[in-house]
Amino acid sequence: MHDQFNIINLGITKCYIINCTGGYLLIDTGYSNKFERFKKKINKLGINVDSIKYLFLTHHHEDHAGFARELREKSGCKLIVHRSGIKYLEKGETIIPPKIVNAKVKISIAMFHLVHKTENYPPIKILEDDIVLDTDDVLFLKSIGINGKILYTPGHSKDSISIVLSDGSAFVGDAAMNFLKLCDLKFRPIYIDDMEQVLLSWEKMIKEGAKVVYPAHGKPFTIVDLRKVMKK
Ligand SMILES: [Zn+2]
């Protein structure tokens, strides 16, 4: 429990819900079948679905945008997305990045896909008053009462965006990960579009004041820990 945000653990995906003017901003949804679980978890925190005013999608993948459409239907929330993800969101499609970080992860992913068959989710249309970003944005969050900024953080996917709050809390989606302990990820995403971009995005987060990283997959970790693996 933090002053400004709560962690909603939906199994594989962790979502984060931040106070904003007149309600809440949610960072990511889980898979499409997690909406009921999500509702139960936020109700326990005293939050109703219809008080979610904004859904910030760190990128278009199914474990992040899964119940975006259902949430929008129930809450009327506005979306905050990167422009390059729109074509996939509107088709309910997941573009799997071309590279897998290492051989151990390759095996884990193959096992996961034995039980998990689809990469699709209900498509969601981007509307006129949604917030569509092309790059970093320092004004929007402040306009809704959140002391922080939005960073464009590609590398895992071309449409990856992150939030860094003024206290150093960084919500990065899959720009960095901290799970599959035995797979030696060193905070790298399991799927990579461009490793050089991953590192540039990490450098950007650090430069913009990130202190503790809250990934969508796995436990929070510090920038001190991240720096250690970057030196190697
Ligand atoms: Zn992803």
C-alpha cells in the first residue's frame, strides 16, 4: 500500500492503480478473462470500476490490453496509448516481438503455450478523446493531478510507454521484467524487439528520475539493482 498507488496482482500480470483528479488511472489490464478477478480486487480497496477514469496501456499485448474493452464499456474510461499500438488494439492482436532473450526462456514459453493457445483479445477502438502519444509527455499526467511524466520506452515492443512518478516510482510494463528467476533474465524482457532500444529505454528511465521499477511481471526492484546488470 502506497499513498499514491495500489498494486493489483492478476496472476501473471500486475496492474497498478494511481489516484488522479476525480478518480483513478489504471496501468494495464490482465488477460481478457481476468476482469471479474480485477473487479473483486479493486472493490476490496474500496474502488469501483466506474471511478476508473483512464486506462494507460503500456503496450498492446494481450496480457496488458486483455480486458481493456470490457473495462471501457463498464467505466467509460479514456485510453492512453502510443500511436504505433493502435492498429493492433483495434484488431485485438498481439504482435510477438521477434527475439526471445535466451534458451531457458524459450523452453518456458513453449511450455506456457501448451496450455495457453490464443494471443487475441477483444478489439478496442480508439476514440476521439483518447490520449494518443507519439513520444514522451510531461504535461498530460500533471493535467489530471498525477505528479509524473510519460516516457516512450521501446525495445520490448515499438509501442511501449512508461510512467515515472516524481517520487521515482516507475511503471514500465514489459520494458523490464523481474520474473522466471531460474531463466537469468537480468531484468530484460523475455521477448525483445530491439535490445539496443531496451537499454536506451532503461537509461532514459534512470535519467528521468526512476528509483524503483514496478514491472508488469514480477516484483519491484531498484535502479541500483538495474545498474548492476547494465554494467555487465
Ligand atoms: Zn508484452
